[in-house]
Amino acid sequence: MRKALHRPLRLAIASLLGLGVVLAWSSVPAAVARIGRWQGVVFLVVGVGLTVLAIGVVRGVRWASVIAVVGLAGQPLAVAGTLWELAYGIDAGKARELRLLGFEPTVGVTVNLAYSVVASALFGWFALRWWRARRTVG
């Protein structure tokens, strides 16, 4: 796994995680004001967790790398689900929450789709490097 996660890939993954931090933390004030204190705490905790994960990935810490790669591996399913949502309608509860956070629901889901597409591409990059590294080992 270490060979597959070379520095440029680790930095790309950490950058995506950093974007997740920005999205989470920028949602805290609106969440506290419009949804409730605990929802704000959830966004705050997610931001802290992503920050810790990003630092671990940049440093090449094994547990952080494993968590990040497993998270990236699920993103193609997230892309499929998000496309389904855009095609057949956004759940009313999710749309309400996005509006309360100050986002037009379609824009919020589209941002989620873009994030998941990039994450899927990063997983593809990792998988290709991992596969090539395994082929050359023996």
C-alpha cells in the first residue's frame, strides 16, 4: 500500500479531505442558527475528523491511509446514488436541510456529486498504482 500511495497521491487525497473540512466547517454557523446546536456539533466534529485524517494521510500514517482508501473505494457508489437523486428527485428531508444550510438543494447535491467524482478518480489512481506495484513484486 505504501508504494501505491506515493506523495502526489497522498497530497491529492489530503486536498480533497481539506475541501471536505471547508464544506463541513462553513456549514457550522448555519447549522447552529437554523437547525440546532447538535447539528452544528456534528459538522464541527466531521471537520475535525477530516483534518486529522488529512494530516495522517500526508504523513503516510497507515491507519489514516487505510481509512482514506476505504472511503474513496465507496465513492463510485456515492456517484451512482447522487446521479439517481438528481434524476429522480432529492429526498424532501435532505432538500429541507440543504435549504436551512443556505444551499439550493440541486446545487448542494451537485457539489456532492463533483466531490464524489473526484474521490472516485483518486481511488482509481490508487487502484492502478496498487495493481502495478503488486504485479512487479513477484
